[in-house]
Amino acid sequence: MTSLIHSYTYLQPSAVSESAAGRTLALETSGGATPAGEVANPRFFHGFLTAPAAAAAALLTVADVAATRYYQPAAPASLDPVVTADGDRLRMESFSGCCGVYARLDVLAPGLDGDDVGHGTTNVDINAPLRRALTRIGGLDPLQLTVGPDELEVTTFDGRFVEKQVPLPERWLRGFAEAQVLAAGFTLRAEIPAPEASAFLRTLPRPTLRSSARTTRWVVPVGGRTLRPTSRPSPDAVCLPGPERLPALQQVLRHATTVRVYAPVRAESGAESDAAAVVWEVQLPGMRLTLMLSQNASRGFSGEGGVLHDLATGATADDADLVSALLAWEPRIDVAELARQTGLPAERVRAALTVLGTSGQIGYDLAEEAHFHRHLPFSAGGAEARNPRLRGARALVAEGAVRLDGSLARVGKGDHVHVVRADDTGRLSCTCLWWAKYRGGRGPCRHALAVSMVRDTTTKAAR
């Protein structure tokens, strides 16, 4: 697995400090993107958190996810969370070390009392002393929050610079893209009071060094009040894949009012292989905490392949560039408005957003049923390099190895030919080993992608 080395430079460590004016949670920023361009240490907010104990517990959860490998646990290795300010809220996001758990804290306007929230994306320093300090925040005493340095005049003379050389796996970036594609297909399946959710989580297994990567449980929502375990999947059941990862929410539930569970609508098949990703969203005073679990504890979001079809046959680079120029850290991306501004059909706008998602520029908020904008230091043009199936499909097309024959296609040459078949709905299947193993559960194989590319080109040429 390849990694990029990112250098984070903070003016000083993030910390909780006490003074005559009260407590302050200072989150130090590293280099980030803003409307004015790249800034070494941007400042996004200064004011108060209206629910300090809940905010501290939720931020600690996001930090804990970044420091944990739930599959094949190893020594903690943390990536500093990404923070996006978009004018009316702050979003703090992280992935687990195994890339199978995604966490996001949305501190909304009612949760903030102070200056206007800025616009931009950066990383914030999360260190061991800060973690310990967050566990001690409680009660009703006010807590100031600064995101970014208080004094931009701070220099290196006091030696307080903090530098971190962080290996950033490419799968972490791909996880941002895949998570938003999956979430956009989820629906609300259950809404239960926080005490009931807390009681249910206490019945789940705790993560251990021997945690099974194949543990899957199923629950059925009952009367909008609780979740009942069930022995087998059914159309009204919700999957809990790798449920030993869910107790990460336990520390915030005492501050919560409601927990919502989102998942894809299940088919009638009822097979164990129908395990699916799930989202638990915790409603907090002025905040939301989202925890998304991958389909299996051994599977990171980075390998799901949900973006490949749009990358292969959807928006061109020009579409993505056009849409990107109109994004400005909006908390809600209005597809219809983007279609009006760009003159593109809505489906091409959505495909362009998928392309931009491969560079981490797009997320999805289930509570608001809308995409949002962030800006990570990657280009959408690198998507192909990060997706070997896409590269393989383009190579097959370039070699002339795709031969269409009605609903069938033969892909390959010589003794290595696979048959790709389209069913009545247009869904493609293949005779290759990838399809036999995953049955489309991790996106299309390279042969199906190549067929989609050729058919898309043929259709456009016939117009």
C-alpha cells in the first residue's frame, strides 16, 4: 500500500487552558485551504461552545477513531482530524487506522456562540495531553473554543512549533470518496431515545485483539423505541457489521437526546452475504456525531468501488473543473442550482461531484440529505492512479479487447476472455474471479468497467 508523507506544522500544541477568564479549548491548525488561497495556520472561529461537556466527549470520539485500528489492532497511530469551516458550522472528520470506521462531528450554529465561522479546510493537532484534558471537561462552566492561533505573530523564537511527519495512506483518501457515495444511498431506518441506544450498546461485544473480522449482527427497530436482536436478516432488519466497533459512541450518549440509524434498504434475499455498511448518528445539543461502519470489520471504505462507474463513464474532467469552480465550502450543495449555473444536466452534476469526491472535496450529510464541500490537498486528476481497476479497464479499451454483441460482451484476448452480460435492468455481471467473489458488492470489475466505457462511447457517437 502506497503512502504520501504529509507534514503538519502547528504553532503550538492544541490544549485546554485555564485562566481568570475561564477555560479555553485551543485547536491549533496546520496548512489549509481558504477562500484567500493556501494559508499556513488558518483561523476559523473564536467564541464559546454552548454545550462544552458534550462537545469535549464528541471531539474525543473523533480523535479516538483516528487513533484506533479496529481490524488487526496495532499500536496507536493517529492522523490529525480534518476540520472544515463552512460559514455556519464546523465539521471535524477522521478515519480509523484500518479505514473501516468514519467519524464526523458537526458543531452547528446553535452549538457555537461567538465570531462568525470562517471558510476553509485544515487539520487540527490532537495530542495525548489534549485527550486527557478533554476527559476532564464537565459541568456547566463555559468553554471558549478557538480554531486556529490566537496570535498570528507567534514565531519560532520560543521553540514552540510542533511538526508531525504523517504517512497518509492513499486508501484514507479513497475512503472519503467511497463513504459519501455509500451514505447518499442510505435511508433512515430507526430513531430511538439515547438511553435505549446506550443500553443496547452495552450488550455488544467489546473490541479485543481476538475480535472476529466476520462478526455480523442484525437488529429490528421496534415501535420507534428500541432495537431488538434478530437471528437472521430480513427486509426490515438493519445490519450491524463488526458491532464491536460501535461502543466508541458510548462516551457521548449520556449527553445525547436521540440516536438515528441509517442503512440501505434491504432486498428480500435474506442472505448473510447481504451484510451492509451502517451509520449511527447521535443528536447532541447543537451538534451531531456521525459514526459510519464499513460492511465488514476487515473491509475498509477505500476498496468499495462505488465511484468507479462515474469515473469511467460519467463526468469528464471539464465537468468536474466547472463544478469545482462554483464550490465555496457550502454546508449544503444544491445540485439543481449547480445545474442551472453550469448548464449541465443534474445527472452530470452528480457525476462531477463523484469525480471531485475522489480528491476528498465532497462529503455527504445524511441528516440534511445533501452533499457538502471540503478541500483536501489532492487533485481530482489523480483518481485514476488511485484506482487500479479503472486503469485496467482503460487498458482493455485501448487494446481493443472489448467486443460488443447485444446484451453480451467479450472482453480479453486469446485464452483470457471473459463474458460480460447485462440483465433486464442494465446491471452487468462477469465470468471473472472478481465477480464470482464479490458479486458486485465492491463495485464493478475491470471487464464490466471496460464494457461500460465502450457502450458509453458508442451511444454518444450515435447521437
